[in-house]
Amino acid sequence: MNKTVNPKNLTPADDSGPLYAARKKVYPQSVNGTFRRIKWGLMAFCLGVYYLLPFVRWNRGIGAPSQAVLIDLPNSRFYFFFIELWPQEVYYFTGLLIVAAVALFLMNSVGGRIWCGYLCPQTVWTDLFYAVERLVEGDRRERMRKDKSAGALTLKRVSEIVLKHATWLMIAWWTGGAWVLYFSDAPTLVKNLVTFQAPMVAYAWIGILTATTYVLAGFMREQVCTYMCPWPRIQAALTDEWALNVTYRYDRGEKRTSVKKAAELRALAQQVGDCVDCYQCVAVCPTGIDIRNGPQLECIQCGLCIDACDNVMTKIGRPKRLIGYDNDINIQRRQDGKAPIYRIVRARTVVYSAIIAAVGGIMLYTLATRSLLDINVLHDRNPVAVELSDGSIRNAYTVRLLNKSGYDRIVAIDADGPVNLIIHVVGVDSVTPDRPMIVVPRDSTSELRLLVTAPAENNPEKSIPVHFHLTDIGLGVVASTTDHFVAP
Amino acid sequence: MTDHHSDIDSVSGKSTTGHEWDGIKELNTPLPRWWVITFYLTIVWAIAYWVVYPAWPLISSNTTGMFGYSSRADVAVELANLEKIRGGKMAALGAASLADIEKDPALLALARAKGKTVFGDNCAPCHGSGAAGAKGFPNLNDDDWLWGGTLDQIMQTIQFGARSGHAKTHEGQMLAFGRDGVLKPDEIVTVANYVRSLSSLSTRNGFDAAKGEKIFAENCVACHGDGGKGNQEVGAPNLTDKIWLYGSDEATLIETISQGRSGVMPAWEGRLDPATIKAMAVYVHSLGGGK
Ligand code: SF4
Ligand code: SF4
């Protein structure tokens, strides 16, 4: 039987070319199929989220921003639906980055560069730009012909080119426009943008992102993935033999020949493969490679070649998935006459999932239980302690009270330590002796100067711990912190 | 070596530069066009930069560039803008009374912030950056005040100074009882020990307290008051408390009594505007010792 094919007999990837070669323009052909549909769906989803999210409203009460997702740089706040983050909580972003990185690893260990093929902004926008190009200039053959006869600049051709670039620029411009909407109230900013009253920095960012989108998605395209992006290099170290990659199943036989020839050879019971060498898989590939040469750095795993080949196989009545998501182990197993096995649950994926669950869990837990009232205390260093005329000792502290809730709070400050301590907040006359009360407006911090005095009769020796308690008079919520009281 | 450009490398079939080192020849591979274009663009950019921005040094100045751009002028504009933004707040500070400033959290925060920077620029050389003072320079964090520690008194001292020469300055001298021959050396030792006893510090063996009290009553009470409680009218310190501007050990006291003391605090009126002086008074008062 014609079962075993030595991979060494396959055409090897051609890497003997010059170190520097001019780019060969890629003209990907349109294709229909499962993966194309998945890609359209994900593209619509990603772009929809990106462009529309700034307009989603979220009611946070009067005076607070009502934009669901808002990065409020002037006030150092980040709003995400029901979450409001303060600058001292940036570690949530660290957590988010860890989750994102490990999720990328997990995707990679399950299905190779899924990120690259379906979700990466470079892929999504390039795909969109290709769609526009196809709509205006026609499919692969037409575009190739038009580019070749560049001399024939008829009115129709010129208007096509203008239309294409104008549409690209509009998309690019709106991409930059959507970006700045995340940093300011979106409807207001849109109004200010069109009436030229938005801040300069907004226009600058729109300009920058318009230019990058236009250049990266319109001109650089697959070159970004091949030459600029570090991920293809890194992911090679993260993948393993179980990861599903877009694979040409050479176990389905060689040699490649025409349908007619193949039928003849089969009739003679001779060795022949399913591939009819129609080059459809190459024609549709957005990075311009031939997947039949095996795994390649350029392949972004978009699956379009699978669709292309499936269409061919259907037409010639052979089983589909001559190209498919698979791994080398299974090719070997099929050649050995064994059933393929797929293992999604393996040590690697379990560990990645566990890390994601753990970090995500910790983040959710701390988010749910974090205190909306907090006190930070900074001991004065200069001078550390002061002796008063009656011999008592005084330490001064800079106290910062944080009220992260949406309502004003009246709070009382107490200090306790091993000796009797008298406290006073500068500018506050205590009604209750020794228990200064302060109003902390909602969603803000108050900085106070706090004086702590140890009476002469119970002067501490050197350094004693002091506990500061902040009590919400209305709700009884308490926040505490510990510092030191020092004698000179 | 032959003509540079007709030298063809036999392996790659490309022309070489014709240079040869130890039998190794360099292929004549042109730089990528985008690279060359970028390079020329940087040159154009550099020339444009020379023309547009102030660049060429002349003997005493420099070329001003096409649009007269100057970073100094930019800073001046920004400072003016800042002044405009802050002007209102500082005006509010200037209009409010000292007591009101301490009651209003926003004004207090502004006064403390402003006072702190101005203190750092003007007062820190003597009083220290944290106002902890030094020998001869009062600690402004404690509650002992030579000239009074209420908001108004502090502001007055900042405005007019002490022994500063200003018409309204605080006056008052610690006389040089030894140098001027008013007291004999042994009397000085006795009164020094007496002063130490006022704040319960140890005294010399065999010191005559009655004699000390007598000398004190005759010479010191006029300024330091009965029992040495001090007098802020003349800046005479309280000698019964724990705080000593020049030191409380016997040697220092003997030096103080025999040589006298007259530390100078400059007047800040005229050098700082009224609102700033007010801010500084509030800042000093809020350090903790203010009355
Ligand atoms: S080889 Fe196939 S999966 Fe890879 S980039 Fe090309 S079309 Fe996409
Ligand atoms: S599309 Fe399928 S049949 Fe056609 S060349 Fe590619 S692998 Fe072969």
C-alpha cells in the first residue's frame, strides 16, 4: 500500500534565497468556508466592541462619569462597568497582563497561533482592508492584471484607486477616532471633534493612529507578521507536539497530480496523493506561502487554505480536510495505520488554565472585598520628633484618607498605642475630645496633618507602634493602619 | 586589482567593491532604497531644523530661527498661564483672614503647600527644611515661641523680623553681663546654676541658690520676668521650660550670660507679597506648635 511517505521527499521550504529580497506582493483570493465564516464573525465582534464600546453608558450617580469604559487620565481613574480603579490599584492591570499572557500561551498550546489568525488587530484590520480592496478592485486575478497594466490609467482605474484609499483612510481615521473616545466622554468628544473644539492631543492621537492603521493594514500587511512581530519567534518555544496547527496531511499521499492523471494512476493501483496541485491554498493565503511545504514562520494559522482546499476536495469528490488543524503525531499515526488522537487536556494546558483561574480568582476576590475606605500614614522625617516646652513628645504625620465610594463620609480618627496618646488634626477642632472628625468627599482623597503627642509623664523610650483607626461614623466601617511613634 | 566594477564574484555572480582583504572580497550589495531615502531625509530634516529653530551660535547670541521660537519664552508663557490659573486662589488667600484660612480645608491645603515651598526657598537655610531649627535658630515645630505663637504673632515676626532693622521689627537684647562688667565671673556661674534649677536641671555642688536668686532678681527679672517665665514682648525666653535655643548646659549658659545673645530674623515684608507671607504664617502655625 501507498501508506508511508517520507517527509524528506517533500519539497522543502525554500530558504536558500538572498538575505535581502524585494517583497513579492500578495494577492489573496477570496474564499468561502467554515474558517472564513469564523473569521468574519470574530472580525465583526472585535471591531464592534472596539468601535462601539465607548458609547455604552453606565450609571454611576450624579457627578460621576457615565461612560462604561473610561480611562480618565486627568483624574487618575479607570472605569470599567461596575469597577472603578484608583492609581494605587494599578496592580489589577498587572494581573490582567498576566492573565492575557497566559491566555495567549493556552491558546497556543491548544491551537497554535489562533491569536494571529483570528484575533490580532493586525489580522483583523488587514482582513478588513483586503475586503475593501476586493470590493473596489476585484479579486486576485483582476487585481494582479490591473497592477501589471499600471500604465493604463483610465478614469475608471484612477477612481478605483482613489475610492480604495479614501475608504481605507476613513476606516483608519475612525479607528484613531474610536481610540481617543476611551479617554473622554465619548458623545461630548465626538461633538467637540467635529466642531474643532477638542484638545490638540486628541487630534494628534487620531492622526497617529490613522497613519499607523493605514500603513500597517493597507501596505505592510503580512510583513508585520513576518518581520516585525516577535510572537512567531516566541510561540515556537511555547508550542509542543500536541498543539493543533494548520497542517498539510501528506499522509494522504504523494504524488500530486491532476485529477485525470490521478484517476488513471489509481486505476492502476499506483501511489498517488489527493492533492491535485491546483494551488488554491496558495492563492488564498494572506501571507503568500505554500502550506504544503510544512509548518512555516509566516503562517498565521488563519485556516483560509483549509477552506480553499475543502472546496477543491468537495468538487473532485475526495474527503475534505487534506489541509486541516492537526499535528505531526497524528500524521505519523495515520501512516502507521492507527487512529489519530487529540489531547487538549495535558499538563501544559492544565497548568495554564490553573494559572488563569488562580490569578483571575484572586483579582475577582480582591475586587469584591476591597475596602472603599482607606487610610495611608506617612511619618514626618524632618524632624522625626519634637520635644514640647512641658517635656511631652510630639510626632507629626501626613495622613491621606481615601473615600472610594460614591457618597461623602464623615470619619473619625483614633490612635492607640502602648501609652496614652493625644491626637490633633491641624485645622480641625475636635468636638469629641481627642477624636477628630473629618468629612471626606466621595470619590476623593483628603490629605491632613496629624499631630500625635505623648504627655511628658508617660514619655515612651524610643519607638513604639501606633495604630490609626478610621471609622465611618454613619456606617461603622473601619480602616486601620500601623505606624511608629518615635522619641527624640 | 582590476577595475572596481567589472570585478565579478564567481560564486554569487554579483559584482564586488573590488576591495580585498586577506583574499576576502566584499560584495557590492547596494543599501536598500528605503534606507537611503531615510538617510537623505534626515539630512534634509537637519538642515530644516537649523533654519527653523534657534541653532547657530553667534559670538554673543545665536540665530533666532524662522519663527522666533524660544524655549525661555515658552516657559514664561506657561508661568504666566499658571499664575492666571492660580491667581484666583492666591487672591482668595490674600482676602481671607488668618483664622478663616485655618478653618477652610481648601485654603489651608493651599496655604500649607505654598508656605512649604516658600519656606524651603527662604527660611530653610536657618530653620532647616523641616523647620526643626538648630542652635540659635528656633525649632518652629515646638510650642515655645520667643515672640509669640498665635497666627497673628507669627505673621508679624515673618513680616518685620527680629532685630532686622525694619521700623516695626521686634527689639530686645540679651545683655553681655560678663563682657560689660556688670557681673563678676563667680556671680555668672551662680546665676547660671540658678537658671538651670528653674527648669529642674542639676546644679553644681555647693551652689548658693539664695545668692543666685538675688542676682537673678536684680539683673534678669526685668526681661525674663518673675520666676524666669519669659516675656514675648522683648523676646525673652521662658527659662523654666525644656526648650533651650542655645543650649542648657552650664558652659553654654555661662557663655550666654557673659557674652549676650541677639539672633537676627530678617524682615520679609517687601521681599514676599502679603498673600505669600500669610501662607507662610499659616504653614508655620500648622507645623504643630502654634497657639
Ligand atoms: S498557510 Fe493557510 S493558515 Fe497559514 S497563513 Fe496561509 S492560508 Fe492561513
Ligand atoms: S488547495 Fe488542496 S488540492 Fe489544491 S494545491 Fe492546495 S492542497 Fe492541493
